[in-house]
Amino acid sequence: MATSTSVPPADGPQDAPADAPGGPGSGGSKDTRQRRRNLFHRLDVGAAPYTFIAPFFVIFAAFSFYPLLYTSWISLHDVELATMDVMVWQGLQNYTELLQDERFWNAVANTATIGVISAVPQLLMALGLAHLLNYRMRGSAFFRVAALTPYATSVGAAALVFTMLFERDFGMINWFLSLFGFDNVDWESQKWPAQFAISSIVIWRWTGYNALLYLAAMQAIPKDRYEAAAIDGATRWQQFRTVTIPGIRPTIVFTIVLSTIGSTQLFGEPLIFGQGPNGITGGVNNQYQTLGLLLYEEGWKNYQMGRAATVAWTMFLLLILVFVAQRLIKRLMASRQAAARPGPAAPPPASASSSSLSSSSS
């Protein structure tokens, strides 16, 4: 039986491949793979957070930042709704004309009064309601859900119901007032009754929402503070003033900011309350026209998109001025409180201390 023997090639044994284990290039390939792993790790650690938050910024840039810049650009032109592609440069003329328009100042005054009439009672009622819900009582979960129900109701449904309640001839409010001998009030045609009626819609919708915000803040206050106040003999009212209010002060500031922004953007309630063309103009005599209604009238009734954009940017600038003024007032009050706060007691003079030592030694 013949046996085969391997004969080495004439040029001697071949070298191992560079990428084979133990070959001369294996160390370089390992370094390359390690560098790739380090690069992927750095990308994962450094870029992953930006990848996760990128959708928010993309949506914000598309639907908020770009419209903001485009609106500012439109406000500097004469643009009509039917021909948005035709723009005539006007510079700041739209702003100067708006500041000279009586309707604008009337809308600013109406927005401020309706905002105060609706925000102040709303926040006070929400604070009291949250204080009651903070105590243990039967059915507390039901009352918390019931407090949030008006917020879940659409503005259209709420405004329609309140419009029927405040109807002049057949409304329930006038029927109730007639029991006490009052005549029927024309809630829609008169300035202050109309503003009170619109404010009641806002109060009904937002009181429960703010109450739940206050309740969440109250439940975060440590219980030992109330126990210490009770040991010191503080009543429930004193505990509310000295413990609860300071503990939820940031939440109160937050709700004030939200109420200010919401009052400036008030639109749906007065529009539906006017029942038709009068809702756009805020009544026959613009007695309850807000800045939001003025913006809508300029853009979609008068077809002047440049003036509508000017109103929108003026609303934005007014909000900035309000918040700057609020910050300045807060700093001024803080500086006054710091100045009125008594400082550390001064040490007694050297002569007095030495005389006391000599008298004690004698």
C-alpha cells in the first residue's frame, strides 16, 4: 500500500496570514477593533441623549419657532389673507398705527379687567378648595375628580351653557335675580355685566385645575412642620398662613404666570358668548373685545394678516413687560425685607465689659 508524504514547497514554508491568530497583523487588528468600540461607546454616551430629545426640538422648530419668526416677518409687511405671497414692506408702520388705534387700547383694557376679575377669584377659590381637599375626609377621591371635570369640558360646550344661563329674557341667572326684585340684566350688551359673565366661564373651567396643583404642592409639605406648629399652639388658620402658604409659594407663582398668559390669550369664551358677528368684535361697542378677538378680527374679518401678526407680537411683548415688572417688584420687596430685618446684636463696648468683670471679681 502506497503512502503519501507531504513535500514542502520549493520556496519553503509560507508565512501565516496577517489577520490569522498569532500572525504578525493580529495586534493591529485588535487595536482597530478596540478603537471602534471606544468610538461607538463615546457616540452612545454623548449622542444618545441628544437623539432622544431631538424629536421635541424638531417639532418645536417646525410648529413654534418657525411660525414665530415668520409672524415677525409678516408684521413688517402689508399682507392680505387672499394673497399671502404678495408682501409690501412697511417696516414699523403697522406697530405705529396699532398704537394709535383706539380699538387696541380698548382691547388691552378689556383683557386686563377680564383677567383680573377672573384670575384673582379663581386662584383664591382654588387655594381654599385645595386646603379643604388636603384634609382626610370621606369621598376625597371623588371630590378631586369632580374638581377636574370642568377643565376636561371643552370651551365651546362651557361657553354655550353659560350663554344660556346669562340670557336676558329666559336665562336662569336673571330668573334667580328676579326672586329678589331685580330687573332683567342685559348681560351681553353692557360692558361690566358682559365681562363678569365671561369671567365666570373662566373661573368655572380653571378653578379645579389650579386647586389640584395647589393640593399636590400641599401634600409635599412635611407633616412635622404642622406638628411643630400645633405643639406651639398655632390654630388651623395660623398653620395655613405660616406653614402652607410659604410651602406652596413657588406653585402660587406658577399659577399666577399661567393665569396671566391665559388671560392675555382669552379668545374662545368671549367669541362664543357674543353669539355670531358680535362675538368677533367683542360686542356692538367692543365692550368685551380682547386682544385675541382683535387679532382674529384683523386677520379673518378684515383680511389684514400684517396687522394681525402685529397684534400677536404686541401681545408677546406685553407679556414680557409684565414678567419683567413682576421680577423687579419681587426684587424690590426682597431688598426692603432684607433692609428691615434686624441684624446681629452688637457686642458690648470694652469699657462696659471691663467694669462688669471688675465688679464680679470684687
